[in-house]
Amino acid sequence: MSTLIGLNEFQELFRTFEHSAWRLETRRGYASDRETKTYREFVETGTVTWDLDNEWCRNMQAQTAAGKRVGRVRIVDDPPTTGQLYLLNNAKRNAATGEDMRNLWRADAERLQLPAEDFWIFDSRFIALLHFDEADTLLHVELITEPAEVMRYAQARDAALHHSYPFEQFTASVTATQE
């Protein structure tokens, strides 16, 4: 069974999950990133000074300090898009909050037949499937609770985790190939 939920209800999931939240990021960029000051800073300078004192970071720090696991695998093209390079830099901020940040080359994700859609798994019980338009704008979130579907996404998570690399190692290899 699936249900569309609003963005406020989606945001609330990050405060109420019980033990784990995990995401697969598959897009080449996100409109929400391109609208930020940090994205413009990254495009202009190649680096960003990340603010860890915002609502997202404070919540993630509290969740991980409470022993909850948060992580994600980001799929990256070869060569990476500007949006993906921005997210590689952004991984420093995410990791500082306690998230397990990892990356996987798109060719490997395709070989593994990972879904080509962004999703979060909360507490291994339900999926928040993110729906975007052609301009990479998040349109809505579909909550999936059907056990066989949840298991399908959990299997994709397990494969992505097994074949991905910690962001520091991945970023170092990307940087080396760009020089």
C-alpha cells in the first residue's frame, strides 16, 4: 500500500524514526541545492563553509547521539556533475552530524540494478519514495508500507552499502582524477 504525504509530514519522519533512516540518492543534481547560497559559493570558489547550526544538522546530531543510525549512498556519474561535486563537498557536513556517508559510481549502480529513484528507508518498515520533476524539484513523497516492496528497497540498500565507498575515500579518488 502507498500513500502520498505532504512535505511537512515527510520532514517529521526525521524527528520520529525509531532506529534507522537511510537514503539512496540517484539524481545528477537537485533544484533545492541549486537554490542555496552554499551552492553558489561552491560554484564560485570550489568549496563551502558549512553551517552545522541549522535545524537539519541539530536534529541529525541529536538522532545519532541517541544511538540511531542515519546514512546514505549517493550515486555519482563519471565525470561527476557540478551538483554531484557539490554533494561530495556537502558530505563533510552530513558526516559531522553522525551520518554514514558513502558513494557509488553510476556504472556500478546500474550493474547492480539498483533502483533509479531516490528513496529513504525508515526503521526498515516503510519507504519514502521521492518524486521529482524534470527540473529536479521534489514534487511529492509516496509512503510505501507493503512488506514485499519494503523488502525490495531494503535489498537495494544492502547492495548499495556493500559496493559503495566511504565519502572520504571516494572524494579523494575523484579529486585525483580531476587534477
